[in-house]
Amino acid sequence: MESRIGVIIVAGGSGRRMGGSIPKQFRLLGGQPVLARTIGTFAAALPGAEIVVVLPEGHIPFWKDLSARFEVARHHVTAGGKERFDSVRCGLKALRSDPDLIAVQ
């Protein structure tokens, strides 16, 4: 029996400590957004896993626009909560499958 895996990527940082106006998850690293690299790494390591990205609600349209310009592994996005704990909970609720194992990044 094959196990089902869910991945929750919480990407709610503002990037304030890095400076600049763009949160670090959206900055380019090697020509690709950091978040796209993270999604791709999980997709490669865990083929077939359901990947949920949790972002602040106000960042979702920006990510959808940005990610459309790059090849990004399959994932879906949900809005997070006030604290990281709340965002992880939102990610759990957004899982469409019933995984046997859940990885939280």
C-alpha cells in the first residue's frame, strides 16, 4: 500500500530583516522565486505529495501573478492566520486528500 503525503509550506514572512520591499519568499534566487524553489524541492523529494502553500491573504494575488511567470510544481494556496500555529492549522484544513503523513515546513 502506497502512503499518501501532504506538505504544508508556511510562507508568511514579511522579509523585514532582509530589507527591501519584497518578502524573501518572492525574491529571485538563481532566476526563480525562493518559494518556487521550495515547492519544487518538496515535489522532487516527495513525488505525488499534495502541496499546500500558506500565505497571508494579501500576498496570494501577488504569488499567483508571480508564479504564473515560472514553472512551478503543482500546488494550491490558502490564506494563513495571525500566528504561525494558525497558519499551519489553515494548511491542514486546506489539504484535499487524507494523507498518512504530513510534512510542515
